Amino acid sequence: MIRHQYHALGESKSSNPVGFRKSFIRALFTSLTATFVDFVFSIFSKEVLAIYYVTATTLGGLAGATTSFFLGRIWVFNKRTGRLSNQLLRFVFTNFFSIFLNTSGVFFIVENFNLPFVYARVGVACFVGFFFNFLMNRYFVFRS
């Protein structure tokens, strides 16, 4: 009866894994939120604070990664019961590479194709998010 009430309210016990489709949809919303935070920090750092665009990309990535971790743990993958320190360590490892891929990709595109920073940033973020972040978070960071 109590379990049914949780389900009826749209809540779940923190030990129940979230299905692939549901976690993917939630991850898309989380990615949009984290990307918004990332881009605000990146663009503000570059345009207002006049920080070098590569550094601004890294700072934005760190802000977005923090947002992504907490939303991923609590909402996307529902892994509140796992050891926070283990998840955080795996997340930091994964996001180090994600930030590296984003920063390197933006640098490569801006320097070689002379595209504006914002266009390069959006394109690279979509590519890395789709082909790297979701799968690493689901199967490595917040694994069962």
C-alpha cells in the first residue's frame, strides 16, 4: 500500500533504478539546465570579464558539471543511496574528460574554422553530450 502511494505520487524509493528511456529523457532536461549554467558562466566570463575563451569554456564546464552531478544523482538516475564519495570520484573523472573534450573541440573549431565562439561551443557541447556524457553517467558514474 505504501509503495503504491509513492508510485501514485510520481515518487520512487531511492534504490529503484530508473529505466533507460526515462533516464534518457530526464538526462536531456538535466543537460539543458546544466548547459544553460555552463554557457552563462562561459559567455559571461569571456564577454564581461574578458577571460580568454579557453579558460572561460573550462569555468563554464565546471559550473555545468556541478549542476549535472546533483541533478543526475537525485533525479535522473535516482542513486541517492549509493556512496556519494564514490559517485563523485567517478563523476569528476568522467567530467574531467568531458571538459577536456569540450575545451579542445572549441579550440579546434575556433582556430581552424574561424567560427564564432558561441557557435563552436554549442556544436561541441551537443556532440560531447550525446556521444559521451549520458552513457558514461548511466553506466559508470551512477551504475547500480
